[in-house]
Amino acid sequence: MISAEIPDKESNPLALVAVENYMIHGPCGDANKNSPCMHKGKCQKHFPKKFVKTTIVDDEGYPVYRRWDTGAFIEKKGVKLNNLFVAPYNRNLLTKFDAHINAKIYDQHRSVKGYFNLIPITENWQVRDYHSTWRTNKLFYPDKCLVTSLESIAVTQTKLIEWMKCNDEYPQARSLTYSNFPSKWVWNATERKWTERKNGKCIGRIYFAYGEKYYLRMLLNLFKGAISCAYIRAINGVIHPIFKDACYSLGLLDDGKEWNVCLDEASVWASGSQLQQLFVTILLLNEVVSPTDLWRTNAVKLSEDMAYILKRKMGMQAARFSDEQLQNHALIEIEDLLKKRRENNG
């Protein structure tokens, strides 16, 4: 239960004290123009809020909490602050931990991206990120290709290399792709090796990547039982020099759909601004047959948080924008990113 109102003194005295101590914003605005939250004469946290009859979710998927005009107020620095200045909270958490805990409700995946890291599925389930070989402490020099770096003697006992060793030693390990491997095997960080899972369940995922690492990632999601990098690059008896060529040989890149897949996968966790940076990277570092088609297919994703950004810039939370307006602003952002990247690259 999330509330954004001052608790009743008679029925919830402890909650009232906690809200007074931790969850009242301000004073700011005309009452305190020097407050840290003030910028160009407006509160960056958008206080005071408005009175609302019931909690709703707005068009962007963000909650607007109930705030009744009850007449209740808390006085801070000589200013009476009512329900319009209450930060959302959960009463049980607030009174238990006696600290500022800003609780919110989210019902759409794009609303939780900024808060997503590791999510427990149940008490016996875990979501784990499994580093591929390129995420090591070894230094890879720009003039060395990824394949050479992966097969270097200096890169040893990474999760990917140890996965290949397991495939070589244990027949039961060969039925799983790299991302599915944690469902049956556990990574021992101390001994730096995989051991068979005896209890619990786990979902694995491979870190997002682009460039040559992205092609390796594509192949790792397909191949089972790989015992070497050459094994992954071997298609129909031909060992290709780089992972991108192996992807082409499998027909994964013939129609350019890989970039749509790339943006689709990233959109699960990335904000619109992060997707714009990825879009620019794809345009600059890869061969995109039709940048226009790539934009049209992903325009909604790439402009996803533009409404939020524009509202903050304008200081107008009630402003509404059409899809065309949001996409035009996203194109302006992308154009600026392209210009900066090209300038930085000389």
C-alpha cells in the first residue's frame, strides 16, 4: 500500500512522526527559493503536487497518487505543508526502518527500467548476469581482434572458457547453451569453475554487447556443447575468422534484421536515451542497409522517454505531446549525438 497523504494523528501516531521526519518535501517555491530542489524558479521534484481523488496511472505508465484535501498539515521552518508536499511512502516500511524510504508503484516495464538490476523470482530463484570472456580484468588492445584475445593464453578461467571446458569434460553439460547453463550448473567464484547444481534454480543472461561481441553473443544463444571459439565459428565445416562471418554463414544477417533484434533486446532494460546512443553506435560502427527503415521500425522505442524529458525541460507536467512530436524530438537528440560522436572521432 502506497500513500501520499499525512497520516491521522489519532489512528497512526507513529506513521505521522515518521512522515514528518522523513517524507515531507520542502519548503520550497515561493516559501524558500533557495531550496536545493529549485532551478529557474521551479521545484525540480515538481512539488507541490495536485489534489487527486484516487490513485491512477498516467499515459506514460507513471502513478499519480491520491491526495485529498483533508486540511492536515505539517509545519516546517514556519511553513505549513499539506498533502501536496508528501513524498510517496509505505507505512509499514517507514515505521519499521524509521528512515526515508520513497516507495512507488510501477505497472509497465518501461517504468521500472531505471530501478531494474537483479530481481528475485521466488526465494529459490535468482537472476544472474553471466560475464562472457570479454568482461575480464585483462587489457585487450585495439589492434587485436576479439578472436585473438579470446584465445590468448593470458585470458584464462573466465566463465565462458570454463563453460567450454565443462562441455569438453562432461557429456551432460553439452545439452545447454551458455545462457541456459546456470540452470544446471553453478559458478564457483573462489575456484573459478562450474560445478553441477545440487539445489535451487537460476536464470542466466549474457551481458548486452555490440560490434563483434554482439555477434559472439548471437552465436552463444544458439550453440550447445561448444569446446572452443573455433567450434563456435565453424559453420558447415568452415572455420570463419570472425564471429560476424559465422553469423552471415548461418543466414542471421542477410536481411539486416539483427539490428532490430539488437534494439528489441536492449529495449527491455534500456531507457529511450540509452537506445538512442545504441542506435547511433549501430549507424557509425556497422553496415546498416537502410537507416531510415531501422528508424521507422524502432521510432516508438527510441522516443520512449521523450515526453518525460520534455516535461522536465519545460517544467510543465500536464503537457501532452503527439507521437510525431516525440519522434521529431528524438530525431533531434539522435542528430546531436551523431554530430558529437563524429567530432570526437575527428
